[in-house]
Amino acid sequence: MVPLSWYLILSAALFTIGAVGVIVKRNVIAIFLCIELMLNGANLALVALSGFFGDIGGQLFVFIVMTVAAAEAAVGLAIIISIFRTRESLNVDDADTMKL
Amino acid sequence: MEKAVFIIFAIVAVGSALNLIAQRNPLYSALSLIGTLASLSALYVTLHAQFIAAMQIIVYAGAIMVLFVFVIMLLNTPEDHPEIEKQQWLRYLAIPFAAVLIGEALYVFREIRNITLPAQGEAEHAIGTTWSIGTNLFTQYLLPFEATSVLILMAIIGAIVLARREES
């Protein structure tokens, strides 16, 4: 039996890699992919805890996170398309109008 | 045995995740994210979350990543995609990989007859089966389920409004 801590360490590692990616990447689609990676890191922790405590709630939460991720992908990619139309670029540094 | 499976898939997941942030081409990043998603799906099976594992492949690696790849190809900017040298030897790797895939499929088709299903009662009530997910989703967790449907409706409308071309 794999100990629970291994799953949680893997989950934290994936979440951290995703967070680092969000900070270092400049391409807006790559940032978006890193956000998906962070969601998956959280999902792994939820499924692992659900399995170890015998509670179905964690898996249902993962199910809902997946639908939220699908909705987020649809809206986020629509925003990316509309940014690309006005600025002809996918670099986040080109879309800094709201920065102080 | 279980530890070995965990270590293999954990290494694949972390390796693909690191490749995701190392790649400059967003298409390769998307492909490595699919690798991470697939290995996480395998880990879900080891945690007895079969339904979530199937959903991970169908919804995440299938639907959501296809949407990503579609948008990446739609918004193809030349400066973001430095010219990739074609690696000719890669095409010869396709033949062994296809052979492995076909062999795997044949093995599954041959072995599926020999599988004996567990007794009706105990299989239904195990955590992580479609039965237990469905029962809980439509009884105890009905309100989040309905809220999700409203969320998806909002996402559909939002995506249409945002991506629509402005009438001039």
C-alpha cells in the first residue's frame, strides 16, 4: 500500500510546478496550461484523501472541479482569442493596459 | 508492486509537468500536459477512483485539451513558434509504438472474456464506482450539481459573447 503522504507530496509538487510556470511563462496559453496543472495537483490530493478516508465527497468535488475547468477553458480561451484579435500577440506583457 | 506503479507514474507526471514549463512552443506544452493527465488517471485507478480516472481521460485529456490544441493552432503566431527541425528518425519509432498499441488492444479483447465480475452487492457499494458516485451526486450533493449546470450555462454564454466578432 502506498502511503498517503506520497500522494500528497506528488500533489504538492505538481501544484508548485504549475505555480512556477504561471510566474515564469510569458505566453498566455502556456500560463493557462499551468493553471490546469495546478488544478490537477489539487485534484490528486482530493482523490487520495477521499480514498484513504473512505469518503465519496472528495471524488465528487473532483468531478465538479473538472466541470469548472471545462467552463474556465471555454471562457479563458474566448478571452485569449479576443485579446489576440486586438493586440495580434499572445505575450502577456503586451496586454498590460490595466497595470498601474 | 503498488509502490513501483506509483513511482513510475509519479515520475512520468512530474517529468511531463517540468517539460510543460520548459517547452517554448505552447503546442508541446499542451502535449506534455496530456502526459501528466494520463499518468494522474493511472494513479486514480490505484486509488480505486475508477469513475474519476475515466472522466480524467474523457473530459480532461479528451475534450479540454482538444479545445486548447485547437486554439493554439488557430492563433498561430510565427514569433512564438521557432522553426522546428524535423527529426526524421522519429517516424521509424511509429512502427514499434503502433505494434505495441495493437498488441495491447488484442490482449484486452482476448482477456475480457475471462474476467469474472464481482458479486452484485459488494461491487455496487464500493467507493469510486459509477454507482456510488451517481447515488451521492443525485441525493446528498444535488445542489452543487445544479449549481454546476448554471455555471456551464454562464460559461457557454460568456464564451459566445467574448469570441464573437464585433459588428462594425
